[in-house]
Amino acid sequence: MQIPTIQIRQSPGKIAIETTPAQLNLQQPGPTVDMKQIKPEQHFSTTPGNLEINQDKAWDALGFANNLEMMSRIYTKASDIALQGIARIVENGNRMAAIHLGGNPIADMAWEWRHSFPEMDVQGPSSFDNVDLSYTPSKVNIDTTPGRVELNVQVNRPVAEYQRGNVNIYVSQFPNLEIIPPQIDLRL
């Protein structure tokens, strides 16, 4: 004999979850920069240089000094020149007195007289340093106005766009319980 059995069929409930993720879009625009440059300026001014040349010593060495100095030299040398002249006259007299010894002292004295006149040397000393130079350099004045850069910077705010995410929860399959009774044979 067969025992009647009850059949129970069950299907579980199912919950479905669908999500849409959140989205964040960030943008950072660059800053707005307004830049202005002011150029530097320089102004120059100069005074002319001064060159002084003193060549009095050079003219003196050439024998062209001023009259007062020339006369002073002649005056200081006059006594020596007079003594040298007396000595020369004595020497020439002695040479002429010795004419009996031979030679021609008169012609020799004429030749020497023609080539000798160094006693009256009125020139100053000669030197490589007879010209004096004096130079005063020019002055340079520099007036400077410094340049600069003016900056005007505006920081731009970040742009943020946000979209919320969604969560959708629903029942995709309802729970089910099915009870199947056995077939009973009602015939006896």
C-alpha cells in the first residue's frame, strides 16, 4: 500500500538591488591674470672733461721763454761770460805773441770766432717731461627710475557638478509556498 504524502514546493523570495553610482565632475579653471609692466627709465647727464696743457717749460727749452726770465738768466751769466771773454782775449794775445814760433794765429782765431758763440746760452733745461698735462675727467650723473610689474590675479572657483546615485530595491521573485495534497482514493 502506498502512503499518501503531501508535497510542499517552496520558492524563496528574491530581492533585487540596482544601483546607479554617484558622479562627481570637478573642473578647476585657471586664474585670471592681468599683468602690466612699467619699464625702467635711465637719464644720463655729463659735464665735459677738462684738459689743461702747460708747455712753458718746452718753450723755455727752445729759448722762447718770457722776457723777464730771459733777462734774469743773462744777468746771472753775464759776469761768467765777461770773465771767459777776458780769458779768451788773454789766450788770443798769447797766441799772437807767439807768432814767431810759426803758424797763422790770426786766421785760426777768425775761424774759431765764426763757430763759437755758445757763451750766451739762455735756453732752459731740455727734458722729455717739459709739457705738463692735467686732465679732469667728466662727471656722469645717472638717474634711474626702477621698473616694476603690476599683477592683478583673480582666483577662479572650482566648478563641481554632482549627480546623486540611486538605489532601487525591489522584489524580483515573491516567496511562494505550494502545498499539494495527496490524491486520496475515495473508493473503498
